[in-house]
Amino acid sequence: MIQFHNVSKTYPNGSIGLRHINLTIEEGELVVIVGSSGAGKSTLLRSINRLHDITEGDIQVGGKSITHAKDKELRRIRRDIGMIFQSFNLIKRATVLNNVLSGRVAYHSTFRTMLGMFPREDIELSLHALERVNIREKAYIRADQLSGGQQQRVSIARALAQEAKIILADEPVASLDPLTTRQVMDDLKRINQEMRITTIINLHFIDLAREYATRIIGLRAGEIVFDGSPEQATDEAFADIYGRSIRHDEMLGGEV
Amino acid sequence: MKPAVPGSGRKSPPDIQLIRGRYKRIATWLLIIVVFILCSIHIHATPYKLMTGLPQMGSLLQEMIPPDWSYIPTIWQPIMETIQIAIVGTTLGGILAIPVALLCAYNMMPNKWVSIPMRVILNLVRTIPDLLFASIFVAMFGIGPFAGMLALLFFSFGIIAKLTFESIEAIDPGPLEAMTAVGANRLQVIMFGVVPQAFPYFVSYFLYTFEVNIRAASVLGLVGAGGIGILLDRSLGLFRYDRASMIILITLVIVLAIDYGSTRIRRSLL
């Protein structure tokens, strides 16, 4: 469970990221956050694992305040939260397996990880994670040899190897073509359903949001202006979130 | 292009910019030429001087050829010492450069109270030429290869740390963010996010510095800091240019061999 209590974020330059956010996300939900660029989607997502600090309020993850967590405790909470990025953020020169294994570092001592000595079970776990996203056969290939969609799956496998209870995905399909977009979204959905991993995804395609989400949250200027089921998220509702009518490039199109 | 007549570009703003750009270019070139000529005059670098000196050079070259091949057994030991000085000095300097490079890079050490003083120290080290280092260490530790090794240690440290911290600053921050999100601590973020990205550059700079150091190590002997330089100095002092050319020839062979090897390693890394 993730709880936002009156969370606000003001950037040092005075611009406002989040404004009085109160939000509870239950276990196993697949929440899609929508909103025009600059609405605060990324800030909201990154405040959950404190990649961004908030300036007011409190965020609790699994009952523990990440806002007030100190170093070790913070890393412990982060360990349970997997993150998927628009640009994959893999180590390009390392093998796929090593990239997935890097999801395990927070489980071991600094010394052990510095030597790269991961236990046998970790390797099994990582290979299994790769299997779940159907790229086990790529385990020993360098990450930069893979296509964009495959790289994104490696980063999903990294979150799985991490044994994350929550997955945050920040525009995970923004740099992928329509076909691989669906494959990656399908992977995320399947993992969400099979493993009951709470998943929060920032998307700018509104048809994808309707198709995959169990709950849609709309942000505008750092405020929650919509929170409801995909059925409630009509074109009118989206127009309200964006403050204008929906544009063609906000639809992925294709088979829905 | 028409010549720029003052006032003719008044018709529209872009024309003025065009003419202004041209004046700027001409002024820049003039400035460069004037600076160059002034410098040449001050250091008495005149074509006349070159002409009068050239015949000297010819006779010198004549004395250098053929090299004294019988000198090889004598110089073998100091040549090896030169290489050893370069290896030890570069290695220790390179190792020392790693933590300092991390402390200098703004993306690793956002605290400017640490990174800026580190940079100042680094610049200071790089200002001191290797031969000056060698003279200082000879004065401190006496004549011999130890002083030369220390000189190269500081010299390599300066170069490698500077180049490495600049590559660290240029790395993709994405993997660092990913590692932070995974719950890694600072050292783990460096090990899994920074090292894989920066290591190839580090190795490349290390090898480059090693090449430079082989050349530097061969003149360290001029100030008594070990290596082949002592014999080079002696040969020149005794006007045995055939021996000097032998030393230069051997150094050339070694430098070429190392160049070749390190180029291959660097190519396979990047």
C-alpha cells in the first residue's frame, strides 16, 4: 500500500511539481497516471521511491514513511520498489544477465557485490526473471545488442529479480514502436496480475491507459484532477485532464 | 560575395550581422598573425637563424649515422630500467587517480567544497613538468630510479585523474538513477553504474600515459633520476652521437611496440 498525505513539491527555482496530493494505492492495483507533459507525472512517480524529495507532507510505502527514512532504511524500502525508465537505463556494455543481477545488490554486503560474487540462487532468480519476459536466451549477450523492446524487458526482469513488491514505470513505452509497446505493456500487466505486484505507470497514450489500467489518475499542474476506473475515463474526462481536447498523437491506435 | 561597403548593409538586419561576422573573422585572423609575429621576434625565431644553423644539423646527423651497434649490451640494462620506471610510476599514479577523479567529478561529488579544492590540487600537480618533479625527488631521495618513478607517478596521476574525471562527468546518468532506485548504496552505485561506463576510458588514458611516460622516462636520467637518460646525457657530452642515435633508435623501437600494443587494447575496449 502506498499512501500520500498532503504531499507537495516545490522545486528550488520556485516552480511547483506537486500540490497537496492525497492518494492511497492498494496492493495489486495497476494504476496509470496521465496528464500533459509538465503536469507532475514523473515527479509523483519518483517521489514514491524518493528519487525526488518532496517539500511537504509524507509518503508511506508499506506502512513505512519513506519521507523520513534514513540512509539504510531508505535503501531497504527502495529495494522493494522496482523502477522502469523510458530510456531503459541499462549498463549497455554489460551482459543482460549482469544487468538483471544488478537488481540484487541491495540484498548483499557492499564487499560481496564489489567483487561481483552473487550467490547461485541470485543467478537462478535472474534467469527465471528473464524467462518470465521471454528473453532467457539473451542472458549472455551484451545489453546494447538488443532492440529497444528487448532492453525494456531486461529492465522489467531487473525489477523482478529485485523481488519488488511495487513496480514504478516512468513512460516505459515512450521510446518504443507500437508493436513492442504492446508486448511491454502485456508483460507489465501479466506480472501485475500473476504476481500481485502493485504497478504504477506513467503514460501519455490515453487508449493504452484505458486498456491496461485498473485505475486511472489524471494530473494537471501538480494536482489530481481525475481518479477513477477506465470506464469513467471518457474522452470528456481526458479533455478535462489535459485542459483541451485530445490530440491524435495521444492515441497509440491499432488493435484495441 | 560582394565586398562590404560601410553603410550598404543598412537595408535589413541580417545583412548587418553578415558584415559584422566578416569583420570579426578578419580581425581574429589578424590578431592571431600579429601575436605569432610578435612572439617570434621576441624569442629571436627568424628564418635567418634557421638557415645559418641548418648545416650544423647536417653534420650532426652525419655523425649519428651509422649508430654504434656495439653499444647495445651496455644500454640494455638502463633501457629495461627505463621501462620498469614507467610501468611502476604509471601504475601507482593511475591507481591514485581513481579516487581523486571520483572526488573531482561534479556528478559524483556535488559538494563543491570537496570537488573544487581537489581540482585545484590536480591543476597544481599538472602545472609541474615531469623533469621538475624528477629534480625535486632527486634532491629528496637521492640519485636513482626511485626519484624517477615518483616523478612519473605524480605526472601520470595528474593526466589520468584529469582525463578520467572529465569522462566520469560525461557518463549517462540513467544507470546511476536505476541503481539508486534498486536500493544500492554509494559504493554500489559507483561499482555498477559508473565503473562499467568509465572503465574503458580509464584504461585508454592509462595506456596513453604509459606511452608518454616511456618517452619521459628516457630523459629522466638528465637530472639523475635513473633510466637511459644518464647514458644519453653522457653520449652527448662526449660527442658520441653514434651512441646517442643508438639510444634513440632503441627507444623508438620500444615506443612503437607499446604504441602498437596499446592501440590494439584500446580499440578492443571502446
